[in-house]
Amino acid sequence: MRAFGAYDKMAPMGFLQGVLPYVQIVLSVLLIGAIVLQRTGASLGGAFGADNFSSGFHTRRGLEKTLFYVTITISVLFVLSALINLLIS
């Protein structure tokens, strides 16, 4: 027979507190990878103020569009995990 007490109610929170840092590490590595894989429109001169506006605006198609949406999804998941971590700690 199992006794229901305060510890049983807090068991999921303890599990979540133990797993959440690892989830955040995985999400951060995935987010960094997704950001690095995206193509930048500006060349090196654009970083120093060169007038290269035509290459910065283009329509995303195919894999680039998918990677863009994956990056947004991963960033939203990371922010949600950070908020959950803040609330339970």
C-alpha cells in the first residue's frame, strides 16, 4: 500500500528540476547550430557599413525556409524551458 503525502505531490517537480538543465543544454546547442547554419545575406563589407542592401532581402525557399521555422521553434522551446525553470526554482 502506498502512502500519499507531500513528497508524492512534489516528485514530478523534482524530476523536472533534475531533467530541465539537460533539456536546456540540448536546446541551446541545437539553437546555436540552427543559427550558424543559416545563410547571411550580407558579405563581410556589410558588417562594416558597406552599402550592400540588395543581397540582404530575399525570399526563403525550401530547406532555408524549413531551417528558419525550426530555428523559431527551438528558440520558443528554449524560452519556455527557461520560464518553467524560473517558476519551479
